[in-house]
Amino acid sequence: MPNDARDLARRLARDAEAVCRRYLSAGRREGRYWLVGDIHNTPGRSLFVRLFGPESGEGAAGKWTDAATGEHGDLLDVIRLSLGLVDFHVAADEARSFLDLPSEVRVSPPHPRPPSGSREAARRLFAASRPIAGTVVETYLRLRGITDLRETAALRFHPRCYHRSDTYAPTEVRPAMIAAVTALDGTPTGVLRTWLAADGSGKAPVAAPRRALGDLLGHAVRFGTAVDTMAAGEGIETMLSLRMALPRLPMVAALSAAHLAALMFGPNLRRLYIAVDADPAGFRARDVLTKRASTAGIEAIPLSPTLGDFNDDLRHLGLDALRAAVRVQIAPEHVARFMVPP
């Protein structure tokens, strides 16, 4: 009978393919790996789970990595994130049920990750970065149509942020946008690193130009202070684009569909606008988050882009069209409250 999270994860790894078939059913086996689009069970090939290997170490069975985001974990994380479970013990109960183990034994939360992936490492990286004014981060955002950069203290610039394409590649240094991920009380929990081209014209031409560090689940990058109403979505660029149309509305970027679905709610939140990315993962995150919000007594209202996401709308259709499309989707009383520029 497992008495800690690592033992439970090891038991899941012994039947890794069965776990993947249950919780990542949109994927398929290819050789020694299970391939799927992401941890939210979207069809695709970005995330791979090792089906065979030793019980511990980097190449252990059950370990997974998302090549698009740099996120990684074990099969207990697969269960927790694929189902959008915030409470660790609920995920542990689900894992025990899958393994046909007694449910009355409480599993201890996992031990902290090594310092290289810890909250402290993320805090130090953010502290070593500087404000974005006059940097390639500002250039990058402006080239994406995002010109209102007030209340963006959560974003910083690091001129020489370490990047490595894979385990065996040499380490490089590149400029990067560093986004602070915080808990509801403002406690730093992690960062998202977005490596940029030297001139800010786009993301750096590297594998996985975005990678997270620290603890993201339930937390977010925050723009403004939310009280009773806020908007939540996946990407930083998406939410800053929506903020161009709703400059007074507090917003958060959860950084992925899986993390959006698991977003934690503040005690005074009463209305939640959900910025939907128009893809299967985005639609599922919308549905999971809407259900969780309703259970918590929060009214959830989806905001749908005309194109793929709100940054696409801003860049290709223009700010006036974005404002007009958003105006008819928000509550009438919020037009004057949130759309009027401060």
C-alpha cells in the first residue's frame, strides 16, 4: 500500500500505457512512448510519456515532457492535470481507484522539487531581471499590437537567460521575457521564460521557446488586482490583447489550457470572464473552468475571439473590431466600468 506520492507514482509507472490510455486517450503509442498534444488530452504529438525505463532517474518509465512548453512530470501529474484537479488528495484518490487500492489511506504530497526547478530558483531569476521599458520585450509586444503596457510589472527582461534545446544540447544565452507567476495572495510561485529574437521581432528560433520554472498549477501571471470581477485566459499575449479592449478589467494568464482549467478563485470573485482559445484544448478548458466556477458560486462568461485568439484578432482585425466584438459579449453594466480607458 503506498504511503507517499512517489510510491504511488512508481506504481502507476509499472502500467504506464494503461494510465495513458485512460487519461490521455486522444494520444497513441509509438514505440517506447505515448504521444499526445498536451496534458489536457488534446490530439497531437507535442507531449510524450516514456512507457518503459528504470524506476527512477531522468529516463524513468512514466515520466513525461511537453516539448512545446517544457513542462514535465510523472503519471500522478498526468491524472491531476488531465482532469483539472486542484486538490492533490483528490488526484491521489483517483490514482488509488485506478490502481484498485484502498482509498482510506492518505497520500502525502510530493516532496519539493530540486532547487533548479523550485519557487526559489524562479524568484531569483525574476529578481535578476529588469523592467521591460526600452527592451526587446517591449518591442516584441508592440509588434504584436500590444501598446498599452501599464500594470505590466509582472513582466521583466533578462538579457542573458540560459536555454538548452534538449538534455544533450549545449547551453546558450538568449534574451528572454520573464513573467512572474503568483498565488492569489501575491506570493511568487514560478516564472515563464519566453526566449526572444535579438531584435524583438518574434520568439527565438529555438526548440521550445517557452518554458516554465517553479509551481504553476492554480496560479497565474496577473495584470491588475482582481476583486469581484476578472478575466482569465491562457497566454500572456492573448490577455494583454484583450486588455487593449478592456483596459480597466483585471486579467490573469494561466499559461496553458490545463492550468487555466485548474485556476484558483479569490474569495470575493463573483464574475469570471473566460478568454477562450479557439482550439480543442481551449474549449475543454472553458468547460472545466465554467463548471468549477459554477460550483463555487461564480458566474462564468466565455469571451470568444473571431479568429484563433484575441491576439490574432488584434493583429489582423484591429483594435476597433476587437472592441466591437468584445462589447457585445460582456455584461452591459461592464461596458462603462471596464471599456473606458483609465
